[in-house]
Amino acid sequence: MPELPEVETIRCGLEPLVVGHRIVGVALRNRALRWPVPEKLQEILNGQVIHAVERRAKYLMLRCQSGTLILHLGMSGSLRILPKQKNPTKHDHVDIVFSNGRCLRYNDPRRFGALLWTSSDPVQHELLKDLGPEPLTASLTGDYLYERSRRRIVSIKQFIMDSRIVSGVGNIYANEALFTAGIQPVKAAGRISRKRYQRLAAAIKKTLRTAIAAGGTTLRDFQDESGNPGYFQMKLKVYGRGGEPCLVCGRRIRHVRHGQRSTYYCPRCQH
Ligand SMILES: [Zn+2]
């Protein structure tokens, strides 16, 4: 599932390929995504120029003259820039065709993604308005996390994965950030000190930035139509390493299911 760094990598790859280009057509092969794609998308987008490609949490926002196309990749969505003549395959649901003869093609086998249009401020859209601070901006601080967590008995891992608290910290990066900050993932959020939250806020930013930097190396794949949407692996310290030695102390990394998600931690380094 694409997480925030993957979406940011896609945004960076997409930006130079679509900004400034005029939309001359839309091919809508399947409207049944998580929410129905607007029936009149063709009518709405025709003739519009994309001004910017922005991101809020895991939503991409393609800003046009009269509004914004909001795009979410769901579980299995991907985007490619292709010559418009290239024959679509089974799960290629939407093409946005540009005047330069290329198209932005949306593929999504599981169809949990979304393609929605808004003519008002996209950040105030129903799906986006309640999202917590962007983790890579100054609005995410240790003090903020500390204040929000008081009297909360939910685990720290579930707390930072709650998009109303911080937007876009998925399971892999929550595991990694908690390892970097030395915090046990199942510890109650309300029982963690301000100082440790400051370490955690820094660890979340560092983890996501490292992943985005690693993703930059796959941008070429995204551009050369290989079908690779730009997902990547950074070197993970705990996630997926159950039973292997901790990179810091050598103890075996533990793997537990917590809140129905795979949780990995070092029993010595994290407490
Ligand atoms: Zn350790």
C-alpha cells in the first residue's frame, strides 16, 4: 500500500510531466472506485491546464484553473505517464489525455482508490478537513503530540497512525520511527513524557525524509513507462525483521500483532 513517502515520490515525478499541460480528453473506463468517479469528469477537465501537483497526507491534488482533482491511490493504485495510443490493460480505469499526446493513466486492481473533483478549497474537502498536521512541516512537534496524548490509553503506535493526530504515518514508518525514538509500540500514549515525544516527532520526520530520499532513485522508472509506480524500499531497521538481531544491541527483534497490524520492536532498545 502506498504510504506518504511513496505518494510524495509520485508527486515529485508527476509534477514536471503534467504541470503546464492542457487536458484535451478523459477516458473513463470504470467509475466504480472507492467513491464513484464524477460522471462529468471529461466535461469538467476538458481544456483545463494543470497548475500544480500538491499533496496532503496521502492525497494528491492536481490543481487546475477552476478547481482541483483529488486523487488517492488506495491499496493498489498506480499512475503512469504514457503515449495516449498505448492500449489499456485490465485495471486501467481512467486516462487523462494531454495536448502533447501523452496521458496520465490510473490503474487500480482492487479499486480502493479515489478520483474526485472539487471547485472549492481541496484542503477543506470532506475527506481532508479533519486530517492532523503534515508530519514534514513545522506543525508537527513533540509538544503537539504530548498535548494531544494526555489521558489517552490507546497505544503510542495506534496514536501516531491515527490520521486525525498526524496525517500519513502508516504501519511501516510508525514501526521504524518508534524504534528510532526508543519507544515500545504498545505503551499507552498518555504515559509518555514530553521529552520522549520530542524525540518521536524528530524520528517521524527523519524516517519519512529518509524514505523520500530513497524513493528519488526510482523516479526514472516512473518516467520511462516501465509500469513501476515509484514504490521503493529503504533500508528498514525493524519492520519485517522479526527474529533477526537488533542493529543496535543484537537482541532478537520481536514481532507481534497489535491492533491487527504487524508490529516489530527491540525488547531492549525500546521501552
Ligand atoms: Zn536493540
